[in-house]
Amino acid sequence: MKVSVLLGERFKKAPADCVIESQALMVRGGYIKSVGTGVFSFYTPAKRITRKIENIMREEMDAIDGQEVMFPVVMPASLWQESGRFDSIGSELLRFKDRNGIDMVLGMTHEEASVQLARGAAQSYTKYPFMIYQIQTKFRDEPRSRGGLIRTREFTMKDAYSFHTSQEDLEQYYDVCYKAYERIFARCGLPQVVAVKSDSGMMGGRVSHEFMLLTDIGEDTIVICPDCGYRSNMEAADCVVRNQPTGVLPLTEVETPTQKTMDEVCSFLKISKKQSCKAVLYQRNADDSLVIVFLRGDLEVNETKLRNYLGAEIHPATVVTNDDVVPGFIGPVGITKNATVVYDESLKGLDSLLCGANKEGYHLTGMNIARDVGEVEYVSVAKAYNGGICPVCGKHSIKISRGVELGNIFQLGTKYTESMGMQYLDKDGELKYPIMGCYGIGVGRLMASICQDSFDKFGPIWPMTIAPWQVHLCALRVDDPKVKETADKLYAELKRAGVEVIYDDRDVSAGVMFSDADLIGVPLRLIVSPRTLERGAVELSTRDKSLGYCVDLKPEDAVKATKEKVAEMIAEIEDKAI
């Protein structure tokens, strides 16, 4: 490829709406162009990168006996009605009618399609286990697209679906896929990606993990214990507390005329928030019925856990119409029966608490749940926090970080096979439902995350395994016959040697040429100029200036040396995937 004919321009500055570095660099470098909100076209450099990422995925999926298939982007709604998700998923699923008035959907994920494909072809236990995968375009009508390719509405994804005859077999294969995912990220230049326990959400299933790149621009919150290696998405993280008994005190009503928030009341009464019980109000989306969560005053509600416990979508309470509730003064003693009341585990072991009195202008001290409320069910709905107790090693070592989710794996169980009537005959002639796992990685998001992880002030620094080209050949002063002759010969010989090369053959200044080369981010640069030829050489250097690699090569030795350096840089990355 010659730069003179490469479609797409390089720019000194990014548009104002580029909010993170990877988005700015990929727009400036001529990788992507916005078509609409959360929808992008790819120029050649981005397409070459994603093709290499996809090839790595294929190699790893094929290595664990995956069978590549292709599902449709557009599906009849009847498939999603079989699984129950046509009605349970919100506006993220794009629904429409075709010209015959039949309800259709754009695929945002393909569990239903995988079951539909397999259920007629895997009716005997002898066909199991098996895994099918695809690399396919999907559409999810995200409410908040952001960060270029980090969160889009249309995206390409590698998704895989495995089918098993036992939970034990699924668990074994789940571990195989887990390790394959680690290899994929390492081979793409991100060996530091970590797997964290996650909430299964709309996918269903009991066990799931997300693969996260820890970065400040991430929108996911990650809970980590650096001492023992515990890792979890905040949505699924355990919040462990150890409460110390302080002694039972009499229940006393105290006047708090203007203090409504827990911070204000605790400050006014000089009581620690860890000795208080606060109320947080929610409403069910379906009917606006009231949900009151009681938890320790220094903690926050984990809304995902609360949704899972209630089995319902919720939102923070807006207008409370329940006459028995006194906002700002809500407590467990004598609480209204016209609400769902949830008690968090953080209240266990606290024998004397500050709480609302359910009376305008008053709170209670000395509240003891067992004595003053009675027997209650405690559930875990609090958020983990910095400095909290690790649920594995028990140390006060929890750290909160940010991360970008690059992939996820789920143990789905029989959620889809049972709802969609997929069965097989086991060896005893009995009909059984296959047990499923699913495994996904976003291709464009992975490319953008690699860019976000590896750049300098000049542009991206692509890992050799997924770079758009391996070598950037720069001909400075192409109007010089000797420079042009040498560069043209090197270009032809590099291509014959199987080296992926982009050749800047333009008659532009060195500043423009090097600036564009930095934005394209190819890992090796081969420079031909009057100055290098004066000393009988061409110059080979790395795009990553921190490596300090820059050598002079005789023109006749340049192709061999360049090819060897490419192989060396690939090996350095691949070695981390073993």
C-alpha cells in the first residue's frame, strides 16, 4: 500500500466531541469516520487491524474445537418470543415489521439463533459436546454511545455458544474458553487484561466473568484485592462488614427538626455512620410500588443486586405517594406494610442503631432490630468500597478501579434450550435439555482499547501482531532519483519477502511524513533519505520511541534484517500468551 493512494486524511487536531485519547487518535489518524450516533465506517488501517484481531480469535476458537458458523443479523421476533426475551428486553433491542407485517428484530446477541441452528442437528447425546462461533455485526440501541468504538450501537463481535450434557462438562469447557480468552488478549498485545466475576444480567445463568482492561476511562467499576487476587465487577462484588457489638441501649426518640440526611443527623447527634441505619427508597418500574432498603449508614445500595433479589427493574423513588412514609425520617420501627422492605446484611450484629422514627422531625437512638422490629431476612445489597474487607482473604484490602469490558463468558444452563424446546436423547433413551455456555468479545472495542493502552503524544503504537502494517517505509526527498530508486526497490523486495509494508511515496516534508507515520502507528519504520544514503545506509527504527531502537542497515541487507525484527517483535508478544 502506498500512502499517496491511501484513502483517509491525517489531522493535527481531533474534533471537540472526541472525549478520550483512543477516539481522538483514531479519528485523527484516518481509521474511523462517524456515520451517526454510535455508528462508524472503518478506513483501511482499521479494517486491517480488525481483520488480524479476528484471525487471532479464529485460531484460538478453532484450537478448542470451535466450529465457525454465521447467524443472520435480522431475525424473526418469534425466535425471541420463544426465549421470552422479546418482551423482557427493553429498547436496546431494535424491533420492526417487514413488508408483510411480520415482527422482526436486529440481532444484539445470538443465543436464540444458536439454539435454532443446533436443535434440529444435535438430537443425540453422541453429538455432544460441541461449540459453534461466529464473527458478526450486531446492533444494540445503546442509550449512551461514547468514546468512539468503546461503546457503539453497531459493532462486530465474536460470539460462541457451547452445548453440553452435564454441568461438569460445561465447567470443564468454560475453563478451556477462559484460558483461550487470556491467550487472545495476550496475542493482541494486552496480556494485562484481567477476568472478574460479573453479574449475568439479561444473559441469564449462574456463573459469569468479564475480561477487563483496567483504565481510568472505563465505565465499569472493578473491585480488586491486590493481596489475594480477588476480582469482581462492582455489580457482582461481595460487600463484607464486621460489626462490633456496642451494647443494647434503650430505644429513645430524639428531636432532629431540620436534619434529614444521614450525614446531617449523625453530625448533629455525634454518632458514627457505622452505628446508623439509613433508608434508601426505590420504586418498581412496572407499577411504581415502593421499595425501602435499610442498610448501614456509611454504605451505598448495589442496585444490580437489589434488582436480582427483587426480580424486577427498579428506579430511585421520585414522588412518594405512600402516606405512611415520612421522607427524611424513615426507620424500621413501625414501618409501613404498604412497601417492600429489604434489610441489608451490613446491619447484622449491630445492637444499638440510630434510625428514622417515621415521624416528622424525629429520629431514634438505641434501635435494636431483634427487639424493636422482630425477625427479619438479611440480604446482600450493599456496594463494596475502598478499604473494605476482601471476601476471600478477609483483609481490609479492597481497591476500587475503573475498567473497560472487552469480553465476557457465561454459564447459561438450560435457560435457552428449555424455553426453546431443544432436547436430545441421552444414552438411556431419555429426553434431556442441553446445558449451554456463551463467550463473546467485541472486535472494535478491543481495537480501540489497544489504542487507549498504547500511545504517546504523537499517536498510537500498535503491537506487531495486530498492526495495520508491519513496516512503514519513508522516502524523504522522493524527488531525489537515488532515494526513489532505493525506496522503490525496498518496497518491491519487502512485499516479495512477505513483509506487510506501507510506503510513503509522497513529495512532502519530513515533518509531515513523520507526523503521519506516527499517527498510523506502524511498529517499525524504514527511512531512506539523501542523508542516510550518504553514509551508505537506510535507517530502521521502532515506532515506540521509548525502546531506543534505531540502526543503520546496508540497503542490500535491509529486507532480511527487517523481516527478522518483525519476527522477533511478534515472538515477544506471542511468548506472553503461552
